[in-house]
Amino acid sequence: MKPSRLLLIWLAILLAIGIVLGTLRALDIALPSSLLSIQWGLLLALLALAILDGLRLTRLHSPRITRQMPGSLALGRWSEVRLDVEHNFPQPLTVQIFDHVPDGLNFESLPLSVELQPGQHSQVGYRLRPLKRGHFRFDHCEINLPSPLGLWSGKRLLSVTDHTRVYPDFARLYGGQLLAVDNWLSQLGVRQRQRRGLGMEFHQLREFREGDSLRQIDWKATARQRTPIAREYQDERDQQIIFMLDCGRHMRSHDGELAHFDHALNACLLLSYVALRQGDAVGLSTFASDQPRYLAPVKGAGQLNVLLNTVYDLNSTQRSADYQAAATQLLARQKRRALVVVVTNLRDEDDEELLTAVNRLGRQHRVLVASLREDVLDTLRQSPVQTLNEALTYCATVDYLNARAELHERLDAHGVPVVDALPGELGAELVTRYMSWKKAGMS
């Protein structure tokens, strides 16, 4: 309980009166004796009212607060939280409410001011924006009650427990279901390359049409029907995709508010959504994490929810990426041939170890290395050089980029394709590569 502004104003007025009266008496100016009595009377009356008002405040029952919030939030997106306030106050009362928001969540419009009317429930709200993924627990809500006479303000800490999960920004993934797949991919910047050749999976027999290739003719069916019959193929389905996600220190760089690791998760989810829509199976294997996680490839739209629940609280660590150990674990678990997408941030020190690991994986699987490139590197390379420090920074940047490009060339020379993209563009680049391979027939 603390004094209100009204009580402080009255105390300041009485103090000012006392100072004036004391100054006049010090100057031997005659004053009616009743003035001093009035001053002390006012001070005692204010003290009595303050004590009485404070006692009445302690007897006030705390309002009951219920929090209404989504059970899941998307990283970086604003959401609305509503607070329902119930009370038994016989008089109108204006209170201040402050919700105790956990660290990692940004908020707007707190504290809240709400006027409580007798016999009515009140509802107020504020906005919430997650800055990191994971599980968050709300424990308390703080309310400041004014005393009946407004001389005191009492803080009450109410136990209002709620839980929510913050997932990667999956809203755009679900939003894509409202659009045709081609239009949706086009809006994301995915380039649909022209199909090269035919799909690899047999679909049906049909009559030969103009424009069909002679290789499509089924001669046995043609002989039986005595009319040209062609085989129709479709893009291969029932493929398997495994993401090998680096959770180590290479993924801790930031571009804007999101870390490279969050951009990598978004890219994996985006490609997972597209692949599942294409009828393929999607799985996940993490390495360099505190608790390595493995999700076997499964088909169906429900796999995206399983994937979200697997990675929503996954964070990067200070560990170094052990590509050899990660490859060994994946080879032991994944026997069927699959497309293995290694999502990492390549550095020159990864040269030999990464080459050995992807070569081992390449004997059984098709491997694609997805490497995130820091946006600041491109900015530094294009910045004008005028001072010695700027020249040193420029030379170091170019040297680092050259070493990185050399590693990419060595991987490509060993038959391992590399996607080198800025964090925000990685998802579209992966989908573009996947769709081109899908059209050509992945093998």
C-alpha cells in the first residue's frame, strides 16, 4: 500500500501552510492563535481519514481475473490477450492492471486502466509478440486498487496461471492452403522451372494423343486394342525427405530479430509443407543440440503438426557441429534411400569433415547442403572503402567469402549440390530446388 497522488497533494498543501505560518512567526508578525490550531486540526483530520481509508482498502476483496489467450503463438507475430475482470464493488472504481509477461515475449498497452461498474463484468486487452520459441508460463497478474476515498493505492498480486507455446511462424504455411499451390509458391518467390522429360511413376494407360512421345506407347496394349495406347506418368510420389538440422554455434548469428536457426526452421517447415502436399514423407534429425531429436519420415498433412511440436522449443547451442557423428546416426536410422537436406552455415574450418560426412551419406542417399549466408557479408563487400579499418574489414570479408566459395566448389566437384542463400530466402530456394528435382524425377 502506498500513498496516492491526492494524499500527497493534501500533505504538500498543509506543509506549505505550516511553512508560511512558521515564517510569519519568525518575522514577529502577529497572527491569530486560531490559525495554528486550524492547521493542526486539518493535519490530524487528514491523518485520521488516511488511517480509516487505509483500513477500508485492506478490507476490499480483490477482483477475479481470467486470462484469455491463444494456446499457441507464432514467432514474431502480434496476438491479442484478453483479461476478464469480475468484482463485487458497490461503487464505481478505476483500477490499474499489469499482467506479468514472461521474458521472451514483447507486449504493448500495459498497464491497463479499467473502470469497474457495480454489477458488471469488464474486459480489457493488450497485444503480445513472441521474440523466441518455446513453452511459456504466465503465473501472476498485478492489480492496483484505489482506496474508497482515493488516499491510498494497494497492490494485489493475483495468481492467474496460463500456458502457451510459441511455434515457428507457421501462419503463412496454413494460409497457403487457401490458394492454389502454384499461385502460393509464386507469391513466395519460388520459381517453377519447366519440366524436363517425364515423371518416373506410372499413372495410367490412355489413348495416344497428339504431342505424346513414341516412348510412351505401350505396344502390347496397342496390339490388343488395335489403336495406339500410351502410358501416362506422374511426378514421383512416396519419396522421403530427411532434414539434418545443425543446432550448433554456427546457427546463432542474427539477421534482424530472427536468428539463423529460426530462419532455418522456417525454411524446413516451408519445404515440409510443400513436400507433404506432393505426397512425400518428411522427417527430421538434429545434431549439435543439447537433446538430439529424430523424427522418422511419415506422409500426410498431420506430419506437419508433429514436426511443429518436435521443433517449437528447439534452440541453438554453443556446440560445434559434428558432421561425422550426425551422418553415422542418420545412416543407422534411415535405411531407405531419401533426399537428405543438411541445413547449416558452412565455414572454411568444416572443409574435410563435412566432405567426408556427405560422401558417406551420398553412397546411400541423395544429399543437398543448404548453407545460410550472413547478410552483413554482402553489405560489407559492397561498402565503399575509405579508411584503413574499412580496408582491413573489406579484405577479411572477401577472404572469408572466397574460402566459403571454395568449399562450395569442392562439394559440387564431389557431386554434392549446395544451396547458398540469405536466411530470409532459404525457404524459397529449397522449394525451388525440390520442385525442379521432383519434375525431373528424384532418384
